[in-house]
Amino acid sequence: MLTLDKFEEASEKVKEVTLETKLVYSDYWSQQTGNKVYLKPENMQFTGAYKVRGAYYKISTLSDEERAKGLITASAGNHAQGVAYAAKCYGCKAVIVMPTTTPLIKVNRTKSYGAEVVLYGDVYDEACQKAYELADKEGYTFIHPFDDLAVATGQGTIAMEIFKELPLVEYILVPIGGGGLATGVSTLAKLLNPKIKVIGVEPECFMAQDLQHDGLTQLIVTRSMAERKAKMIQLGDAFIAFPGGTGTLEEITEVMSKVSLKHLEAPCILYDLDGYYCHLKALLDHMIASGLSSPERQRGIHFAQNLPEIQVLLS
């Protein structure tokens, strides 16, 4: 059960592995909406996402015996790295099953935290089934990405931090994938202020899988991933592309195009981790040299080598 006591416990626990992500006031969206709009930059966490919160708190609730058996999960990215890093902190074995289509940089990042990576299947569901099979065979403890109350409690600590900085917050917007973040944030927000409105943004295809959380005040349903992207672009104040595959490239290039055409006044930042986007940067420079673009048109498109550089660009 999700209780205030558990959220308070989790909030203290996750401080051991998380960075303080202070709210960032958005001049642009505040002016556009006539409200005071703040961003919670969880992409600044050490693993690049909020997922480490749920993974670390979940692992903290396990017994020594459960941790000693080893941990296993299925993920194509952020949860994988969260579990791998949290397991490393606890000194226990972690096995991560990832789809064969997972970008190599995400596989390598997960391995860099000491996890054993098993590549299996073309999609998440196939990888997840394999993880369950390995858990049964080897006796590993399975850490679900979102369908777990302890994981949701860990993710919900974001709401605790929002309330401490902004006690009179009236609305919280939450993106929805599996639903763990929305579950934790909306539950804790309602416990702290029953009148608060929590709005979730989710693709329509996820609705069919019944992945939405009933505690949301408002759920924005999109008919496709393309429409979801458009909605997030509409609501976003800054756009940061971490190393990813063709989907990430497709999403960030649309933002780059809008920034170039001055249809979007928001920073577009590519996290050039280990030179991942160096060839894209070279291509943009080549466009300028060929007369097909210009420094003025590319103003607002940035390449950052590390997280502190991203923080400077956002300030």
C-alpha cells in the first residue's frame, strides 16, 4: 500500500543516490500560459533519469537473502541503468535482459555499472518474459520497472521534493509510459493536498494495455506516438536528447527543425556523451559550409559534453 510514511521513508533513502534537482522557473511557458510554470530536471540524475529512485528504494526494502540471490529486470534503457547502479551501490549481482534492438550505448552504460546484460527478443515483452524465466531458473529477485508499489513509492519522491520547494503548487504534469511515475507522484500529491490536480500525458496505444493510473486528475490521451511527440513539444520548455536509436533521432530532428525555422523558442540540447553525436555535429557544420544552413538558423541547437554543461544551458 502507498502510504505517507513509506513516501517519507523513501524520500530520505533515495537521497543516498540522487542529485538535488531544483525546480527551474520557465519564463517562456509562464508567459505563454499566464501561469507560473516550473520544470523538474530529473534528466540531471547520475543515470540520466528518475528511474534510479524506484530501483534503489525497492532494493532497499529487500531482505539480505533476497539481495544475495541476485537481482534481475527487463528494460531497454533507464530502468536498466537504475537497477544496475542501485545494485552496484548495494554490492549485489544484477542481470538485465534487454531487447536486441537496444542502442549499443545504453547496453554499454548498463554494463559500466557492473550488471550482466542478456540480449533477447525484439521488443520489451519478449525480454521481460525471458527475465521471468531466468528469475525462476536461477532464483533471482525480479525488479519490475513499474508494476511494483515500492518502485512507485520511490518514483513518487519527486512529488515530495516539488512540495518542499513549491508548497502552493496547484498542477503537476506527468508523462506516462508504464505508469509507475504517475502512480507514485499522483498518490503522494493527493496525500499532501487532496485538491491538487495531477495531469498525465499518455499515448492512446497504452490505454488499450490498461497502463493508466486512476489517481490522475487529468489524462491526456494521444492517438499515436507522433501525436504524443507533438503534445510534448507543445508543453516542453527545453528538449534534451540523450544517446538513443532511430526513434530518438527522429524526435530530436523535428525539434531541431522547428528551432531552426524559429517555430519553437526553446533550447535543443544533444548530450554528446563519449562523442555519441559528434557525427551529427559534423553534418550540421557541413550544412553550413555547403551553404544549406547558417549559424543563425542553427542558433538554439547545442551539443553538451556532460551534465553540468546541460545545466548551464538550461539556466
